[in-house]
Amino acid sequence: MNRLLFSAAFVALLASSVASALAASSDELGAGDARNLCTKLESQYQFLKPFKEGLPYWKTASAEAQKGEQACKSGNAIDGAHDLQSAISDMYVKPDSL
């Protein structure tokens, strides 16, 4: 019983550490990295677009992508990258990363 409890606690701690590391890395995205990520995500979105248009989640994903592309073009690359990642995730695809 103690092993099971220890194992569960270890898995919870590990998951928490990984989640914290991922959150920190996305929050600490530098401006240059964010611009590069915008470019990558815009390309990924344009590639997916013909395959996903018209599907039930398309309107939401399309609106998020347009918001993200606009943010990227207006110099707010960090928010734009986040919006594009959300749009691609809404299409049930894992977004590209740096």
C-alpha cells in the first residue's frame, strides 16, 4: 500500500513539474522566438486550412487564426503565437513549436 501511495505521489509531482516547465517556457517566449513561431504556425495553419475547412470546429479555429495572424502582423507576436496555437489545437492537430 505504501508503494502505491508513493508511486501516485511521485507521478503527481512529476506531472506538476512538467506542467510548470511548459508554462514557464511559453510565458518566457522572447520576441524574436515569438516572431519565428508566428511564421511557423501561420504556415502550418495555411497547410491545414484546405483539409479542415467546413468541419464543425472550423469557424472557431478560423476566427482564432485570423486574430493570431493579425496580432503577429501588428507586432504582438507572443499573443499571436498563442492564438495560432489555440486555433491549430482546435483543429485537433498538435501545433508546431520552436
